[in-house]
Amino acid sequence: MSDNKPLSVWNYKPWWCQPWSILLTGITIISGSWLIFQTIWLTVIVSIPVLTWMGFFLIYYPQSVIRSGILESLNSIHEERRKKYPHE
């Protein structure tokens, strides 16, 4: 790898699938349920699937992609493309 940047799954994701957007969406949904309903049991019911979703995409998914070796494959494809088309 020529840039010496660590491989990251987030380099290959669009803006709406970045850690900050996942956190912001989850916090907004959980906070919104509290602000709208002001009922702890309903907020807990809303927060369980939201926190599960956040945990999957922020913890499990990046680790599983790294373990699978997909990032190395993608990186080598991008490096070859950069060598072939240096001005893109």
C-alpha cells in the first residue's frame, strides 16, 4: 500500500453509512422517542433494536470485514486501478 494508511471499512462506505451518521441517527431516534412519548418503557423498547443495529454496524460488521480479508482485496484492486489510471 503506497499511502501507508490503515485499512478501514469506512473508506469504502458512503457518507450516510459512516460511524458519525450511524451514531447520530441512533441517538436521534432514541432521544426523539423520549421527547415525543416521555415514557421510559417505550423508550427502552425503541432503544433495544436501535442499539442492536448500532452495535452491529459499528462493532461487529467492521471486525468481520477485516477478518474476511475483503479489505485487502479491495485495496489491491484500487491500487491496480490507480496505477492504470493515475489521474482519476
